[in-house]
Amino acid sequence: MDRIKALGGLAALLVAAIVAFYPSQPGAQGDPPPAAANGHARIGVYLTSYALSKRDVVEGIFTARRAGKINAVVLNVKNMHGEVTYDSAVPLARTIGASTGRLDLATLVPALRKEGFYVIARQVLFFDPLLAGHLGEEEDWVPVGDDVAVSYNLEIAEEVTSFGFDELQFDYIRYADVGSLESLYEERYAAVDRFLAEAVDRLGARITLSADVFGRVLWPWNERRIDPIGQ
């Protein structure tokens, strides 16, 4: 509980700092956010579901938008605890106790978009303690090539798309970065590639898709094609 309070408090401080110090951007209430393609940056914050359950945080991001100081927000829809942060109808999410109902996305997402926010959903994929336990994995990771893990995450992604987000951002789309380097790159890269291809096939026409890339892909390991994270 103390951790949840701390997360909410940090989010409130971040929003307050943006409101107080960031220079105002052109545009009135309800204007569409500037697009990166136009040479304009999207300015926003990432908020956990815990932070969004605090009224002062929600009021703060709306205040920042109306002042022209923010135009984008990233919301956790599936986090590193394996929690699905809204009331999910995906059967496996209910079976493993992942569906929390913490956020009312059917109300929150349209309200944010009406205010002119570019709204991004963040979905953590293969670091999933709840699913890992269900599948009998020894660690908190599930293999990217596991059929159950792939199907589960794509079902959640399709459900999330139905709430009207502008963008769906995949995170932890890789294998664990533990142990010694092994010659697993080709096999694991292929698994990540297959997942992304299926996601694009099923979702690409309905929502903008993006993915976080682990910074270590820039290290020499990838040039040698041995890094086992699969990116």
C-alpha cells in the first residue's frame, strides 16, 4: 500500500511540475495534439493505473492539457506485475487473477481524447509473473514463442484496441537478460518477429502499433548475433 501511495504521489508531483514550469504550447482546449510527422513533438507523461486512481493526478493532467502544456499520455493497461488494469473479459486473464478492474477505460479514454490528448496504451508482454506461474515457469518471464503467451497477449491487445486508444505500445517484447550470452539469437529473434507480424496482421489496420526496444541492442553483442534477448 505504501508503494502504491508513493507511485501516486510521484505522478502528482510530475504533473504539477509540468503545469508549473513547462512553457505553454499553442492550441486551445480540445485541439488535436500536434503530430510528430508535422515536426511537432508530443509532450506527455506516463501514468500507472495506481496513479490514475488518484483524483488529483487525473485533475492535474486535464489542467495541464487545458493550459497547453501537455498533449499525450501513456496509460498502463498491462503492467510488470502481470495485472490487466481494467475489467478484462479475456478468459485467461480472469482465470489467473490478472483482471483488476482498477481503471474504467470505457470512460477514461474517450474523456482524454475529447480533451485533445493523444492516448497511448502500454502493454507489458512477456515479463508476466502471473502468467509465468500459471504456465509453470520458474522465473517471472514467459517465452515469446509460447503459444499460450502469444494468444493471451494478442487477445488483450485486441480488447484494448476496442477502447479507442490512438496507439498501442508493446513493452518487454523480448526474452530475459539473465545468464551468460548464448547462441540463441536467431531462434529468439524469429519468435519476436513472428509475434510482431501477427500483431500487425490482427491489429495494424485499427490502431498505431509501437514497441519499446531494450537499449542494449546497441551493444556489440547484437552485431555478433548472440544476444539471447531476441531483439
